[in-house]
Amino acid sequence: MGFGPGMYEIRVQGELSADWSEWLSGMEVRPNDQGETIIAGVVRDQAALHGILSRVRDLNLTLVSVRRLGDDSK
């Protein structure tokens, strides 16, 4: 079974500005009022998801959650 494109929402502790969007593969980056940042957008495949998560790690952010919101390949 393959891993196709899908919409993801990644939540991390701490606040990042929208300026980080390009570095995070063009994902939407927006802080919320709970001191977290939501990183959301379409991820093309599993390798791209791992790349984004590696960048979250490189920023030394605490990962709160990763949710697949939908499947754009259908």
C-alpha cells in the first residue's frame, strides 16, 4: 500500500512566525493562543513528511501532535 499526498497538521510547542513557511516546505505556519504553532498543508509523500519533521527537530521544538486531515489522492 502506497503513501500518497495528504493534508497534515503538525503542532509544536513554542511560537514560530509565518516567515518559517518556506523552510518548512511551504507549509502554512501560524501560532495559536495556547503557546503552540500549527504547521499545516499538503504533504506529497512519506519522505516529505519525514523531511518536515526533521526540520522541526532541527529547530529543537517539542512535537505535540501530527494529524493526517485528508487524502488528496482520491
